[in-house]
Amino acid sequence: MKNAGKTLWKWIKRLIVGFFVLSILSTILFRFIPIPVTPLMLMRCVEQMVNGEAPKIKKDWVSLKEMSPNLVLAVICSEDQKFSEHFGFDFEAIEKVSKQNDRLKKRGKPIKGASTISQQCAKNVFLFPQRSYIRKAFEVYFTFLIEIFWSKKRIMEVYLNVIEMGDGIYGAQAAAKTYFTTDAENLTAAEAALIAAVLPNPRKWSPAHPSGYIVKRKNWILRQMGHLRGTIQL
């Protein structure tokens, strides 16, 4: 039994070391090459096949220079206005949302999140979108990794290339083509704001056919863009 315990512990240590080495090396590698596929994309394909549908992944990687500055600004205004300032986590927003969630839980309503763009990027690239403390711990770990090894520009570039923007639609270029029949670099401020407005639930809402709620969100994002334009540097 003692030898078996030592052998088991040896393999556990090897797995832990292997995980850290692999995660760090993959993070460094993805600093330079496009992300070929994400866990979420694979999960959606499985869901589609289970539902008797053909799996579909519509994506087209483009550099940040090939994206409209309107889209970058719209997403920052909508998702994470302190993106260029923080090191992966907005603790002020976390504290604020935590207090709001305490009130929402008492009313039996869904709780809100306070994930930054860095956290969402780390989750999309490396993890499955499951709600658990273990997954959250891994999200924190990978967020630190990309903040260490990637620039803010690279985080934004990856985020805007892999994020889900509709059923089987991933990334800025695919969204621009699908919803507005244009390239990501040509998106207007209004079009960019519509794409940003649906990101919380892109399979429910559509930038091409916005509901009244999405139109209100778009208008709010446009006002924020007007306030912050020229003040955010990546």
C-alpha cells in the first residue's frame, strides 16, 4: 500500500507539473498564432449534432488592424470600461455586482456577472462555459497567464475573433459578414454598438433584427462611445 501511495503521488505531481508547463506554453504560443478552435465551439457542434443538425462553425480570423475601431470601442464600453487599466480583474465592479447579487438572490432573480474582457477571453480560449468554483479558479489562473504573456491588444484581438456572436457564428468578421454584409473593418459606430449589445446572449438576440431592449442598449453604448472616444489606449 505504501508503494502504491508513493506511485500515485508521483503521477499526481507529474500531472500537475505537466498541466502548468502545457498551459504556459500554449498561452505563449497563442500570443503569436490564431486560435484554431475553442472548447465552446466544440461544445456547440456536439449540441447541434445531438439535435440532429449539421455542426457549423462560421469564423474568419482577422487582425485587430482589420477591425473597425468602432467595434473595439463599443465592446469596451459595453463589457469592460476599465479594460486598459486593470490587470485582468475589476475588483470595484466585482464588489458592486456582489452587493447587487445579494439583493437579486433574495428576490429569486438571476444573478449578474462582473467578468472583464480578459476573463471572458481566457474562459473562451481555454475552458468550457460551466458554472462552478473549479472552473472559476481555472479562469482566474488563465486570466493571469494572458495578462502576463499577452498585450492588451492581443487580448482584444483574440477576444473579438473567438467570441460567440450568434448560432455557429464566432468573431467580428463572421458577425459583420452575416449581419451587415460587410467586413469587420467597415463597421459603423451603430453597427458595432448593435453587435456589442447582443454579446450577453448572442443566440437569443440578433444585431440585424434588434428588439426594443437591444435598441436601448445600442443607444446607451453609443452614448458611452461618445464619452470615451479618444480616451482609451490599448
